Amino acid sequence: MPDLENFQKVERTTLTMEEVAEYLGISYWLVGQLVRKNELPHFRVGGRILFRKKVIDNFMEEQEKIAFDKLYSK
């Protein structure tokens, strides 16, 4: 029998639709709309839609840069 005390817990790097909605502070419905329009980076595994937290963070940074550039390029 394996020694469970020394077993390292696997750290999740993905978020579900519910989790990404909470993480971004938007509704579950809006996450679904963004996924359907391919406006939010995601992937599917066995019918589930998942998001890599790192990719979502990078996506938000890029969106901030775009918004900042639009604001100050006028």
C-alpha cells in the first residue's frame, strides 16, 4: 500500500467555467457567450470546457494593454 503521507498533492492549473466566472468577476452566462464566440481562450476535455489559469492571466494582461493603447493613442 502506498505511503499517503508522503504522496504529493497535485496542484490544479485549470479552471472550470464556474471558477473562471468567479475569477474574472463576471457571470457564468457571459463566460459561456465568450466561449461560444471564441473570445476567451479555452479547451475541451471529454465534453468539459476548461481554462488554464496562466492563459487567462496572460489574456487579461493583453486585454489591458489593448484598452490602454486605445485610450492613450487618441
